[in-house]
Amino acid sequence: LRMTAGTLVTILGVIMMPLPGPGLLIVAIGLGILRDVAWADRLLQIVRKRLPSDSDGRLPRSSIVTMVVMALAGITFSVWFTLVR
């Protein structure tokens, strides 16, 4: 169950990369679920280097809020554009 969930979340993050949404953050969450697998742990280290972090190595709250707001704005615009059209 854990492997399936981690794989699905990681795939969802990869799909979200070109779409509006926090794709890289979702990939990191999916790889975090798959941490027991060696290749996922190596990829998680690479993804963590690409994410903005503070002095403690944590993702700043402002970055999380910005990603969520941008994702919601993109989804809202997409739904609005679909309904108006």
C-alpha cells in the first residue's frame, strides 16, 4: 500500500511539473513516502537540493504558501476559463 501510494504521488508530481501546481514539492512528498527504496532516497536528495531552503534545510513557509496559492490560482483560472467558454 505504501509503495503504491508513494508511486502514485510521485507520478502526480511529475505530471504537475508543466501544469500549474507545486509539482516539485509533490514529487518530494512522493519520494519521501518511498524513502525505504534506495533509488527513491537518492532522487529525494537531488530534489531537496532544487527546493528553496532556509539555514536549517527546511522549506520556508513562504515558499509553501506561494506554491499553494499559485496552484489554486491556476486551477481556479482553468475552471473559470472552461465554464465561461
